Amino acid sequence: YQRMSMDERAAQLQSMYLSELFDKNNQLDTIRCYELIPNGIGHFAQYASNSLDGPEELRDMVKQVQEWLVKNTPTGIPALFHEEVITGIAAKEATVYPQQIGLACSFNTDLAAEKTRQTAISMRKIGGMLSLSPMVDVIRNPYFNRLEETYGEDAYLSAAMGSAFVEGLQDGGMKSGVAACSKHFLGYGGGCNTDRRKELFEEILLPHETMIRTKGSKVIMTGYHYFHGVKAVANKYLMQDILRNYLGFDGITVSDYGSINQIDTEEDALHRGVAAINAGNDVEFQNRDNYQYLPEAIKQGLVSEATFEGAVKRVLRLKAAVGLFDKNPTFCAEGDIEFDTAEERQTAYELATQSVVLLKNDNILPIEHPRKIALVGPNANTMWAMLGDYTYQGLHYFWRGINTGNTNNQIITLKEGLEAVPGNKTLTKLYATYYVNQGIMAQKAKKMDAAEEAFKQAIAIQADNVNALNSLGSLYYSKGANTMKTDVEKAKVEFKEAKEYLDKLIPLLSADKPAQKKMMDNAKTMLNFIDSQVK
């Protein structure tokens, strides 16, 4: 801290979008870097959900920026990249898990923690180290327009599920996991303007308190709302009296996107920034509109050195905690990046099935004889009904008017599901993929017989499923290669079985598609070896 200039310190409390620094070919524009972030930058906002690029392209962009910051800024401090992860990481090709209101219906904290454990692994691959989740507003207003992001109206359930969320994200410590950010502090979903102090402290506050005291949550985001007539982001009672003094919170506080701009008691950006930081808000998200004037505010005596120093040091401590100050920090994964793995999809499936609530059954279910079903309404045949607002697809459509399409290619609409009959291609592929995923997980658990059975089941459902054919052919090939050491004749039988599936696989693949070409080349290599052994 002592080696930093005033401007370098202030930069740690500011944020920006990654796209501001790149050209249309995803190459870092170093001229813009010298113009916009000569003193570094604290944070990059929604870098995945704000991009149309896949995981490997994103990773490469993060790496370019981090390396530039380390080599070309006075202090060489890397930035924190944050993203929405309420339904899994909001990134192209990533797994979409159920909304939090659905997770609350499952009452399954263990599976909820597994979900965020998987999310943290994916996020680290592309350079993310801070989430903007979980949202634990205890709902007191049934008309609250963000209810689906919450765990509902029960404070204990919200605390339990929110704590599981943090536990999974920060599993193994922040240097391997992802820092959690609980929001919104306090009472954004209702209960903030009541005179019932008991309700405020025992219910509305409970989820935040539980995550801070028992799970080590180190980031808090305030909301857009007023708390007793004062904007939450400029509310000293909230951030100083309750958060710091009562809860003993020693982490960083961040503004919700653009909320400092909404402080309506101040006349300009300088004074809005002053109001926020003096109340206890450390970092401005998602830009530098107001906090860029903090050095000037300090010169004018509007902000004390101690207040400013505390905010900057808390950011630096968080960066150290996630590993950015290590001698050789790992910014992201190397090589190919796999999103939407079999394990992730299985977890999403289990959470979805456990989230279903049957409110009433007038002898409708189970359907034991043929019936006609009238399917009506605007959500009958749209993928948007299957997605929450904080999914990658939802964020792009709502904020930018961009329809990214069905990026996972496995989102089944209600109409498609009800129309499913033997031979229905959409549902057939879905069921086949389910068994492929089961087989992959069995392989990783060294349960080869179970894996073989699952792959065969997938092929029985969909004979031309390339992933199933490739998996089963590769499995038999591996068995043959291992058996050759002890039983040549048995190995030949296994090689012949491998050849049967690999021969069916190759004609289904296209050399024009990189992933399929890789699969094709690998299959040909296996077949060449098999041909040399089986004569």
C-alpha cells in the first residue's frame, strides 16, 4: 500500500468491462490500456455474461489483460474478474442449473453445495475469482420482481441454502475456489422499512450473518433500495453499525451495478462517491463514474485518509486471499476447456427433479391411460420458460436484446417434452445423452462394467449417438490394450468389439467441425492399431 500512488490506490476501488480494452478480433488494445488503466484496475465486471465468446476465447482475453497489468502498471497488481453464478456461471456453453427458488424447494443443501463446487471449478478455468452470488434476500413482498433469484420467504431456509452456496464456491479455500458475495444488504426483498427490530435482526439479517460467521463470506453487496429513507449504498447504519460493528465483518463491500449513480441526495459524481465511501461502501461496480474522483475528494478533505486506506487494503487482502499475489499466480486454465461436463449436467438434472412441487393432484397423475392434453399459453413452446433471468441466455436477451439461441442444445420446451413419443428425435437425444453422462461418471469412478452398460443403453436409445459410439469404442479399445499383456486372444475379441463401434462412428463425423475432427482422428488412430493386432 505504501508503495502505491493515490491514483493507483483509487484504481483498486474501481471497475470496468473487459470489452472496453479489446478490438473486434479479441486482441488487447494496448493503447487503450495505457489510456484507461495506466494505474491498474481493481475489477472487471460480468466479463463472461457480457461476451458472445466461448470459454477458451474468454480465457485468452483474461490472460492477455492480467499479463499486461503485471508487466505494464507501476505496481503490477492483477485484477479481480467477477461474474454472476446464481444458476451456474453465466457464460456461453456453461451448464444451466435451476434457479434458487427451485433449489429451495429441494431442501438439499448437500447437492446445492455440489452445484457451486462445480461452478467454482468452471469459473476458475476462465479466470473468474469472485462471484456476485448468492442472493439471500428474505422475501416479505410477494410482488418483488426478483423473487426467482431468492430462496423465498423463510429466513432459516435462506440461511441454510446460502451457506451451502458459499461452502461449495469456497471449497478448499479461496486460492482454489471462488470468493462468494452475498446480496443484497439489507432487506431488498422486503422487511427493510419496518420498525420491527426483532424481525430485522432475527430473520432478514440471518442469512448474511450465517454466511459471514460460519462460512467466511468476505464480500457483501448492497441493494438499490432505500433503508429507512436512505439509499442502502450510502447508508452508514447498514454498513457501519450493523455490518462492521455488530457482525464484525472484515471483508469488502461493493455497490450493485450503477447504484451509486442513484444516490439522489447529492449533486454530482464526486459527492455521490463521497457519500458512498463515507457510509462504508468500498468498491464501485460496474464502472468508475463516481470513484474516479476520490483522489480529488481526499484533497478537499471530504474523505479521510483512514477511510480510503481501509477500503483499498480490504481489496488488496481479498486479492491476496484468492492467490493474485502469489509468486507465480495461476490466472486461468491452460489447454482445452470443457464446460457442461457429465457431472455438472447430472447435478443440474438431480436438482431440477428435486425442485418440482406438486401442489394439487385431482386424480390427474399418474397418466395411466391415453388422454388428450390441451397445451396453451405463450410459454408452451419457448426455451425462455425453462430459463431464469440470470442465465447467460437470459442476461443477453434482457439487457442487450441479443438472442443467443439454445447454446446448450439440450433445453427441451414443454411442447417438445409432451410430444415425445418413440422416435422423437429431440427427446431421444436427451435420454441418450443422459446415459452417456452416466457412463462417463462411472468410468471416472473406475466402474467399467457400469460404464459399458450405460453406453450400450445410450446406443439402444439412439443408434447414431456419436458420443456413445466413441465412448464405447474407446472403452473396448482400452480394455483390449490392457488385456494384451496377459491374454492376447481375449484382447483380440475386445479389439473387434471396439472396431465395430468405431467403424460406425467415423461416417457420422464431419472433418469441418473441430471437435468432431478431433474425435475422428482419434478413432482412426485406434482403428489403425487394432488392424495391426487383429489379423
